[in-house]
Amino acid sequence: MKPPPFDYVRPESLETLLSTLARLENAKILAGGQSLMPMLNLRYVFPDVLVDINRVPGLAGIRLEGDRLRIGAMTRQRAIETDPLAAAHFPILPEALRLVGHRQTRNRGTIGGSLCHLDPAAELPTVALLADATVEIAREGGTRTLSAAEFILGYMTTALGQDEVLTAVSFPLWHRPHGYSFQEFARRHGDFAIASAACLLALGPDGRIERVAIAIGGVGPVPQRMPAAEAALAGTRGEPEAVARALGFCDALDAIGDFHGSADYRRSVARSVLRKALGDARDRAAAAPTGPAQ
Amino acid sequence: MRAVGRSVPRIEDPALLVGKGRYVDDIALPGTLHAAFVRSASAHARIAAIDTAAAAGMPGVHAVLTAADLRPVLRSLRLPLGASPTSSENSSTPFVLNGHEAAYVGEPIALVVADTRYEAEDAAGAVFVDYEPLPVVADARRAVEAGTPAVRTELASNLLNRMMVAFGDVDEAFAKATHVVADELWQHRGCGHPLEGRGVLAETRPDGGLCVWSSTQMPHDLFHTLAGMLGLDENCLRVVTPDVGGGFGPKYCIYPEELAVPAAALLLGRNVKWIEDRRENFLSAVQERDQYWSLEVATDGDGRILGMRGRLIHDQGAYAPKAVNLPYNSASAVTGPYVVPAFAVEVLIAHTNKVPVSSVRGAGYPQAAFAMERMIDLVAARLGIDRVAVRARNLIPPEKMPYTKPLKARSGAGIVYDSGDYPACQAEALAAAGWHDFPRRQAEALAQGRHLGIGIANAVKGTGRGPFESGVVRVAPSGRVSVFTGATAMGQGLATALAQICADELGVRPEEVGVIAGDTAFAQFGLGGFASRQLVTAGSSVHIAAKAVAAKAIRAASTMLDLPEAELELAGGEVRGRGGSNRGISLAEIATRLRGAPGYAFPAEIEPGLEASIQWKTDALAYANACHVAEVEVDIETGHVGVSHYIALHDSGRLINPMIVDGQIKGGIAHGIGNALYELMGYDEEGQPLTTTFADYLLVTAPELPRFETLYRETPSPINPLGAKGVGEAGTIPAAAAIISAVEDALRPFGVRISQTPVTPEFLFNLISKARAKQRAEREMPA
Amino acid sequence: MNARSIALTVNGRPVNGTADVRTTLADFLRHSLRLTGTHLGCEHGVCGACTVLVDGASVRSCLMLAVQAEGAHVRTIEGLAGPDGELHPLQTAFRDKHGLQCGFCTPGMLMTLVEFLEENPDPAEAEIRDAISGNICRCTGYESIVAAALQAAAEIRERRR
């Protein structure tokens, strides 16, 4: 289980990186390597060139930009997990990250790498979709910005072109405070989830659900939002009937089965983790000090 | 202070803790080439052609070798039957390389030797094998049906063997039974997965011979196999087991790679190393896999067992590297610690197009314990008797010890349980687990919608398999005390235990004793590491040998000091007069004297050398027993099982090092919990393995496990001088049965029966869903 | 062969080596630098046996290329004891509590726990289990490893007082 032969380049500026990507064929970008390196060792992929972007300056970092939290693509997962800004403004992200792999993989793994790899059960793409995040993409001679929904094309397939690199992810912040929860069911701690449920939820002054977002990971080929469930909950107090109605939409989730779980089972588990996530998010929203929308 | 019986720190640890262990891949010899195998991608195919031309021309490649290329240096392309008295090949032993018909995915077809492993893998990927597909048989039950195609075209039948394991009058037992319960059971054991895979390093020697390091449990078996297969003079061959990163059964076999790599070294005249990677381990290290049981149990009205009968289909995989002892273990062990007056189980051993099967920790015993304990739970459920009461009524009472099962062990000797008090063990384990209080806790939890369950399983394990093991104790003129044995250490702490035994007899400290286990240059005879045997067998030999060395030291000192032996004692590494009045004489001085000097007088009536060599022999097994109680919580929404509490009571005879014993037991329990809930080696219908990474094949990790509460009783075994019983497998054997019993108990509100391991969350979820649907339908039925 | 020279610091000592660009850090440590204490158990990033510290952070050395460690400070099991051979509290605790059997997972376990205890010298048992969830041990059932980590944590706290 040794990697096949490849060439290796390590650009040290964004310009060099982009010009390199523009001229290369069959190249793979090496970010944290926590998915790519196993695939190389298993000889599942045979790139001609690895483009190591670990020394490109400016690609890592977390900062508040107005009402958004912007995270550089090369920011290590562990850095986000322990970041005070993320904890204060977008706490679902550290909560989800604690379920990503293990400490050793989060020390290397990056947010951009996870989004670009787009494993159907990965936590970060689910959170990106949940939060209507936007991704910033660069190529030689230009940049573009896509919504998470536009970026995620299909099973392990993104809109990223061969000559492009993801440079940052930007999460629009919910007014503070809000309720949130990331719940998943995996066979063992750190495994990819059979199903995961992410929820952001804000209560109005009357205690009714003013705004809610739900995303499910692990069930289908890509993470999925649940607009019908969101609509079923909006304006309610999260009464059992409303929750039951929302959970009912899990039966309509796009699902694929594999060795670790059939499609039906994954939908059932989604219902279980979503119930927990909704309850948890609502409790947190209710417990949060009320304040002006931000 | 005597070392035996104390938890002395391990002598293995200082090197291992600082990165100075020496596993086979850590040994670097100059000019070593690296091997990679081309393995079958098909579960069954005729190999029409192997094109090595492209691979042979790739960078760094020294040779691409097929079966035909190796043939000149091999007596046969087929391995002899391993660990057998005759060492002859047969139509089910594996091939060193298979150039004609692949019978499982992963079977070695060709061997690339290159400057680096990286380059060897590049070239292995460029070897083109033309496969002509043949019918695949992936299910052992189908394999034995009439009309099923052969797993290998050379076989007339997929049925490798059929045997009847029986005693008593079963027909009569069933005729007079008040109750008969029946069930179909499946147990899947998965793989061994030591963290270190297999590995072989073959060094060519100037005399034309070889020194071979292998991560094996069987250095002497490998030595004799290599000598025979390669036609090597035994005096020009040495096999060494370096540090081994875990055995767990699969390293008990002699493998094709262990022949192919030394053969390549001889052919090329170069040192060649092959280190198994994890994917290869999934594809080619033996697994101990499926057994399908159909069982009936006859009881009287009180749940006393009158008889058992049934059938066992054992999935043997594509080849049988060893004799079919393992399914015999299962069938002969199924009655376990219970009195069963009549018994008849037919055993069918079936070939399939899957990785060959041999032992994994427990070697047939876990399946036996699972079958028996599940049947007893079924008896209890059907008769409405408490599970532990049924067990108590059927356990062998202590007054019947030693208890003879009317069956023969492999040696031909009867199966005699030597000692133990099984009912007392069960009672003590239940008390520790709070068994009788559990229904209250269970009811309280259920009222909150939580499903708790408790389960129990008993087990016995024959340990210390003979016929002998070597133990040499030597004091060098430097004073260095060494122990040499043919028993293999795979990481359990054997060296420490043997050092303790030796140290006590020689009046030294354990850390002053060096132990070399599994090196054919130091121990001429040896049988290896398996069947929880090393401590019992090698320990007994070392115990006797060390006593002999001590006696010899005193005898020699008596001459040297001119004092009667009775006035001398051995302590602190020297012989001195009792009471300490005389000057002591050190073991080093005695060993120097017994080394002899040219022409000088030698002490009369004493043989040269301060050493003794003992081959303690035994046909009998020392039977360890255990009672495990597990508590679980099942999440009925997902089918997830959490193990919340685990009690294990073991009687492993006299404990030489309680700390090491406890480590063996707890590791064994974790393995058994993995078997119950996590480990599943998946294959599809075409024999393609579905789980070939640690992301797909799940080994249990720390967060999934509770703290284990272990308890020990020490009933000395009367059949060996140490009074010891083996502990390497005992923790695993009842664990899966206890867990499944607990899961079934937790799901009692749904009335489900569980007859298999492992149980995945989805399996349980579906079981629960079906039961709830049935309950709903029943509720809705008009009265 | 697509070789690069690599300069890095290993266990406090500057090291220069050459490796094919595809050589993993684990293989470079083991075979080029002959630091064979770092073990390979799966080579696909699950078992944790190859864990080393790179610039203080635990990483799987099978999932990093040697060339990526250029300029980095790498710490392996060989650098865990003091220069005088004094064992790290974790090493002592592993021996005291029987936290190892075959020893193959041990270097990865130790390096994982070194980082963890530096950050969290007063962990709960569940936190330790979580910290080593990316390290597979087939021998011990983990309990003795957890016990060793607790003992080492106490020793580390004692030394800091």
C-alpha cells in the first residue's frame, strides 16, 4: 500500500498555484491529505502530479467579515474546532467538527479539503449546505463565488474545475443567539455517519420558530436540505405534532444504500438524529439570552 | 520475595516503550530487495496467461516470478499440511504460487522483487493476468448441496470432511424428553488483525543456506517446512521469530508467502523482504469465519438437559492449510461446562471461494460457546425458567471433578476437565454483577423508554496443548541467566512469565533473566504459540529446568567449597552456606568452573555447563473456565448497542503474573465484543470481499467499551507443575454469547430471538421494526 | 525515482535526507532515518500506529509525504524520553499499568497522548477514551491504556506544581 509514482510541485504563492493548475493535466491538489493520501496508498487514484498547496500563503485563517464568518480553505479542522470566533458566532461548526475523524486527522485535514472531497457522509459539506455558505474559487485570471448548493453537484462531485482551487468558505451568520445542533449516528466514534442531522433554529419573541434550517448528511449521494420540513416547523412552537410532521419528510430523503446501511435504514436513522437535533436546537434557542437580531 | 504470583513489570517493556522493539520490518540487512505479490482479483478463475513482460522492464525490478519460475527451487508447488505429524501435501493444501486456477480473491499468483516496495507494487500492478471465470461458491451451505460446482476444479466435492461427534444415546434422550427446543445459528468470527501484519525476511548465507525472520507463531514448523520444501540442509537454516506485533491465531499457519520469499532469495541470491500490508491481510491472512449450526436440545420438565443433536457446517474457505481440528474443537466443545448425557453433532466441512480458514483467537470455541449459551437461553425462555437457574441445574458440579467428557482430544487422550468449580464461579459473577437486582433497574429504565438488558455466558477452554514444549535454562560464565524455548511470544508477556518462573528457582530477579523464544538456533525443538499453551507448557519446562540448574549449582558449589549440599542454599545469585556464615560463590563462578579449562580437572560426577534442558510432555489439557455477565442498552431507534457494564470471572488456575493475566482477559473480552457487535468480513455472492480496509471492517475502539470488572478464582490445575491454565483465549470465548444474551434481554418487550453474531445496528433495527409491526397488527386484530 | 533532498528536525536534531517525492513520512522515518519505532499498521489512516508529532501536532505519518515535512520539527517515540534516558511519565505509566502487550500500537498511542495531556493534564476517563479513539489496539481492550494515561496525567500535574 504505497502511493503510485507522481510528480510533486509545491507552489509558494497563489499566482504560481493558479498558473500551475492552468497548465497541468491530471493533477490533484494536496491539501490536508486525509482523504487523498489513503486513496493514493490504496492506489485508487493515479494522478500525474500532486500540487501541494500547504505552503501557499493566505489560504488559512478565520475572520469575521461583516455578518459572515470567513474561513480560508486551508484552515485546519482542528484550528476551527478550537477557534473562539467560530465558537462565539457559529457554534454548530465546532460541534460538527468534533465528530470529524480523529484528532490526528483534524490536525491535518482542512475545511476546503473536506468540501472538495465531498464524501456524502462528511460533516462539513452538510454544515455548509445548512448555512447557505458560499465558496470562493480562484483560477488564473479570475475568481468566482458559488453557493454551497451550486458547488455540490453530485456524488463526490463539485463544480470545481481542473484549473481551479477553493480559496475560502464564508458562512452567513445567524442573529445571535440562536439554537443549533449537529447530531449523527456512526458505528464508532469518528466513523462516517450512517446519517447526520444539522439544525439552526431561531425563536421569535413570542417563542415561535421564526427561522429554521435543516440539513441531512450521510443518507443520500450528497447532503440534503429539507425545505418541506423547515416549512412545517416555521411559525410553530415545535409542538410534537409539528416535529412529527417535519420528521415525516425523512421518508422522502434521497437515499443510497451500501455495506454499512441500506437506503431505508439510513432514512430511519435520519429521523432519529433529526429528532434529537431539533430538540437540542430548540432547547438551546430557548435557553439563549434574547437580544436584538444581529 | 518470590516473583511468581506477583504483578512484576514486564521485561519486554523497556525496549518497546522507547521505540527499540525489533519487529520483522525493523530489521535492515544490506542489499535487501523488496517483494510484492500479484494476487488474484477473481474468486474463481482459470488462469489462462500471466504476462510479466511489462512489469519485468519497470524501474527497480529485479525479477517477476511465477509458479513456474519458483519450481526449480521447490520440492513441490504445494504446501504440506501444516502442524501435522506427517507434513504431506494433499488436494486442499495451498500453493506457494498458483499459476493455473485461482480459488479466492487474494490468492498469490506471482511475486515481484524490486529495489523498493514502492517499485515492487508498481510492477505488480503491471503484471497482466488473463482470468477465465469459473463458477463461484461463496456460501458454505450451498457448497455442500448436490450439484453445486466445485470450488476448485481438482475437487470431486466441496465437502472436505464429514464427521460425527457423538456420545450417549441421543435417540433415547429425545424420546424421553419433556421439551425439545431447536434453532438455527450462525456465527461469524471475522479476522485476527494483529496490528502488525505478517512479514518475512530471508537472508542468504554464504553456505548456501538461509536465515529467515518471520512474524509467525510457528518458527519450528516453518523451519521444517522450509527445509523440506527448499531441500535445505537443516544445519544451514535458521528461523527466527523477532518481536511479533500480535498473533491472535492467523500467524499459526505456514503461508505461501513464507515459502515464496525464501525461494526467491535462493533463486536471486539476494536478501528479500516482504511485509504484508493491511489490504493483503484482509485478502490472504486466514480468517476464522462462518459456522452454521442447526441444534436441538432435549430437556426434562425442569430444564435439565438430556441430550443435544444437530449439524454444523463449517466454512473452510478455499484451502485447508492445516488439518480440520478447528471444527472438531467446536463440536467437541459445544457442551462446554454442562452435563450433557447424550450428544450427536454431524460436522460438514465445506470449501468455499473465500480466504482459507484456520484459527482466530478462540479457535472454534467461541462458536461452540455461542451455540450452547444461546440454546440454554432458548430453553429458559420456552420453559419459563430463569436463565441462570437453567445453567445452574446443568453445570458440572465440583464434586464430579475431574470430569470426563466421553470424547477424544486430538492426542487421542480423553477430554478430561481437570479442575474448577463452575457453579461457584457463576454464583460469584452474578453477585458481582448485581444480577438479581437487575430486573428492577431494567423496569425503571423501560419506564423512561430505555431498553436495558443483561446477559450471561459460561465457557471452558482447554489450554496448554502438548505434546511438549522446550525449556532450556542456562547460566553463562558471565552470570547471565538465559531461558530458551520453542514456545513463541506474540506480545503477551511470555518472556516475563518465564523469567519469573526461572528467577524464583535461581534466586535472582526476573529482570536479570533473558528469554529467547522462537529462534531455532537457540531452541532445537519447539511447537510454537497457539491454544493458550505457552505458559503452561514452556513454563512447566522452564520451571523444571531451573530447578535442575539450581540443584546442579549447589552440587557444583558443594565440590568447590567442600561443604555438604545440605548446608548450602541458593539466593541472590549465589550459593552460600545456610545462615550466611560462609563466603558465597556466585552463579558466574560456578558457570565458569563448569565451562571447563583445557586439561584441568573437572568436578566429579557433574556434567559440563550450568544448564538444563527439559521437554515437559503432556497429552492432557488444563481447562480454564469463565463466567461473563454483560449489561447493554439498545437504542431502538437506530439499533445501536452500548455496552454499559461487563463482569468477567475467570478461573485460570494459579496466576503467575496477575497483571499479565488481566491484560489477556480484558483484551480477549474486547475481541469478543467486536465479534458480537462490530467485526464483519463481508463478501458478495461472487466471493468479492467487501471489507478490505479498517474503515469498512470495524475494530472496536476505546469509546465503545466500558470498564471491565474482572474477578479471579485460582483453582490450581493438577496436571502441570505450575498449577497454571492458559489465558490467551479465555476472555474471548464467552464474550459474544454474553453480549447477545443481553441484547435479546433488552429487546424482550419485542419478543425477538437472536441467533447470530455479529448483530449490526441495522440488523437489530429491522428485527425490532418487524416485531413492532407484528405487535401492532395483533393489537389491531379483532378480539 | 523523483528524489528530493529534505532537511528537517527530528527529535531535536537536524536531519538531511533524500526521498522519492511519493515516500511517506512514515517510510522516510523508518527506512531512511532508521527510526523504526514508528509503526505502520494500516497505511490508510485509520489505525493510528504511525502517529508522530509534526510541529507539535499529532498526525498520521502514513498520510503525509516526507517532502511535506521539509523544515518541520518531527517528534517520534525515539524522542520521547529525555536526553539522559529518563522516561516520559507516559512511558513509565504504560509500564506500571500494563498499557502495552505486543507494543505495536504503543508508539502511536504514546505520541497521541503526549499531545493530549499537554493540552489537558486533568482529563476524565471518557476524554481519554475519546482522545485515543483514532488509535487501534488489538491486545489490551484499552482499559490499561486509559489507566496509564490517568497515572501519567497525575504525574504531569504534580511536576507542574
